[in-house]
Amino acid sequence: MAKKKTNRLTEKEAYIMNLLWEHGPMFVRQMLEHYPDPRPHFNTVSTTVRILEDKGYVEHEAVGSSYRYKAVAVPDDFRERSLAEVVRSYFNNSYKLAVSALVEEEKISVEELRELIDMVESKKKG
């Protein structure tokens, strides 16, 4: 059966994907070591990893009687869609409002904003 790719991650799935991207292939017990207390139950993490595998984002290799999981999806597979969902959901589908909010909340400086404008302008020219 073909694996379904939805490009959507739950918060729990995103946490595991980030672990795999940052630390490489891992066993579920190793993943648990990276969780803050209170840690989720082993079965909870194991189920989430299997869901990611069903979605086609993770694959496993048998090592003895256990499985070591690795990410086959890359962060770029999710970045664009996630940003678009945030802009659509919280900023009335306006990237201008999103950037304005970043400036107002001092998450991005005016200097950084100018650098972004320069990047966009040079991309248009090139």
C-alpha cells in the first residue's frame, strides 16, 4: 500500500521529527531521553513514530529485536506549508500583516527587515 504524505504534523509528530533531524537515527528509548519531564510513555512515542512511518516521513531498520527510526522527510518538506497555514489562520492570509506583527513584537528588527527587502530586490534582479 502506498504511503500517504499530508505535509501536516501534529505537535507530537513535529517533536519527534525534530529529534530525528537534529540527532539522526534513534530508538524510541533514545527519543524518550530527549523529552522534558514528565516524559510521555514509551508506547505513546512508539505509536507516534509508527504514524510518522505510515505517513512516509520516517522509516525503520531492525536492530536485534528492536527498531531504529530515521527521518526520510526533510524540514523543507514542512516549512513552506507550515508558514502558509500560520499566515492564513492568524493573519487573514496577509504576509504583510505577519511581518508587521513581527516588527511590532520586536521579533525582527528594522535592520533585519531592510536586509530582507534587499534580499528580495536582489532576487528579482537576478
